[in-house]
Amino acid sequence: MSSAANINVISVNFLPGRVQWFYILKWVDAHANLPVRARWIAKADVALQGANKRACVDPPKTEGFLFPASIIDSATCQAYLETHYHVLGDTPLTLQVGLANPSLAALYKALRVESCAFVTACNPWSQLLESPVNAQRRAVLASELRQRSLRFVDGIGQHPSGQWPGEASFLIWNLSLEAAKALGAKYEQNAIIWCELDAVPQLILLR
């Protein structure tokens, strides 16, 4: 998948956690004129807490895109950020990383849930498989979700360029971050999409 934006990624591997996060936040503030989703790359999932507080905040326990320890290349991460995560079913909607989704927030209230995860079993480690193999992997994931009595809706992740086949996925309701990460790892995924109560999709890297 090609990248639609040329965004410089800073490298601060050698800095301790707290100092590293300080410079990431400083970078965000210095590039406030970038598009929201470009700033999200650096901001990851840190909540806005006021400029006087943000510099002393420890890195969050959730993982966002900009983490130097990831072995996933930047072009692949960029593709994940640009992908549209379509939720099907009775109330279709589209999730985009870093963009609050009012329709999702409304569903949270209607279903009385506080989080969700968008997970696929297709194309492990982003290696393209034949359609029948992906269909079988999807069926296994669906069976597991039913066995665990989890509520879920069909979905498909599709990059707008169309250069990569859409991946059959599921939006799983009320799945904790740790449970979502474990599920994605079990099905050999590089990343998942997770949304907490604010209904802002987060890209969670698993490698």
C-alpha cells in the first residue's frame, strides 16, 4: 500500500521513557499545524491534559503508532493509519484512526458498552494469503468469539487506494485492551484497532 502523506518520524530510542515521552509531546506541540491524523501519529493515545501537565506525563500503558521498539516498518504503519475500518450490520459506520466517531459513541450508549476492538484473522503479519485460507481463518475467529459469548459485528478493513484486498474483520464489543491485544496476537496480527469510551479509534501495534 502506498503512503498518501510524507510524515517525518522522530527517533528517540536512546532516551529513558519519561524523557522520551516529553520530546514526543514537544514534537506534537511544535507541529500543531499538521492534519489531525498526522499529529496523532506522534501523540499516540495520550489524552489532552493541558500544556502545563503534559510534559511530565509518563508514557501510557496502551501502545500507539510511534514506538521505536516496534519491528513494523513505517510504510506499513502509515497504511494502517490510512485504512478505513468499515463496520457492517444494522448500523454501518466507518472508523478512522484518531478521528472521534459520534455514531460509535451512540452505539456505546445503546448497547451499554464502554469499548470495542476491530480485529481480523486475515493475512497474518500482513502477508497476503489466498482467499479460501483467509475465509477459513475468519471462520475460526468467528467460532471463537461465539464460544466466548462475545458480541460482534462483521466488518472489513480497506485501504482507500484499493491496492490491498479488503480484510474481513469483526468489531467486538466490550473487549478490554489486554484481551483485544491477546486476540490479535493469537491470530498473528501486526496491529488491531481499539476504541475506549471516547470513541476515538486507536492503532495498537502488537509487534
